[in-house]
Amino acid sequence: MTRIVIMGGGPAGYEAALVAAQHGADVTVVENDGAGGACVLYDCVPSKTFIASAGARSAFRNAGELGIQTNNDLAAVDLPVVHGRVKGLALAQSADVRARLQREGVRLINGRAKFADDTRGLAQHQVVRDQRGRRGGDPQRRCGAHRNGRHAACPAGR
């Protein structure tokens, strides 16, 4: 069986993981921020949510041009509500991505990954999990396609 480790669970990483799993590969994704990566949790999804809120406020302000009478003084932006919506949507999408990956049999590991080979240009690599990023923990645990064929950091040790 082909073993694949994907470093990063953003849109490119999770889509690659899904395709590889659908083709029968043993897939592990190493992601520090959460399923969907920074795009889902901090960048794309939150930005689009803020844009939608700003668009609604602008539409309300310009409703008079369409013959709809409004009181612009009542159209205040409640920032805690906007931020709560942003966070809720991002976390929900991340949970959806995680559930889909798990449903397809993709192994998820929290942490950062890097190549740790002594030699460059190998077809198979040794991948090191480094959890010193945001969450702390073990500085290095092995994960991935090793020369001995074991995934020591994976729960089943495969």
C-alpha cells in the first residue's frame, strides 16, 4: 500500500488527502492550526464573512435609492456578534473538513511537519513532527513513510 504524508491541512492538503485516500493510499495529514488550515480558520472564510456583514450594512444604507425608507441611525454594527459569526462559521467549516477526512480514513496529526532526511532527493522521505509550534509538546516524533515502513507517531504504530 502506498503511504503518503501531507504537510499542511489547508485546501490543497485536504483535497490531496481525499484523492489519495479514495485511490487506496494510507494517508496522514499533519496540520498545526486545524483541519482546513489557516485558510479556513483565519483567512478566506473569515474575510468573506466580514465582507458579507459590510455588504449588508452598505445595502441598508443605500436602500433609499431603491425606494425603501430606513433609519440609518438604527443600522449599527454589533462587532461582538459579527466576530462570533466569523468564528462560528470558520470552526464549523473546519469541523466539516475534519469529519470528511476521518470518514475517508485519513489520519490527522496535530503539529508541524518537516523533512528530516540526511540525503536530498529521495523518493521516500523521513518526516518529523515538531509540536513546539502553538501547542507545545514533544519536540520531535516520527510520522510518515520511513525506510523501515513504520509510522511511529501514528496511533496504531503502522
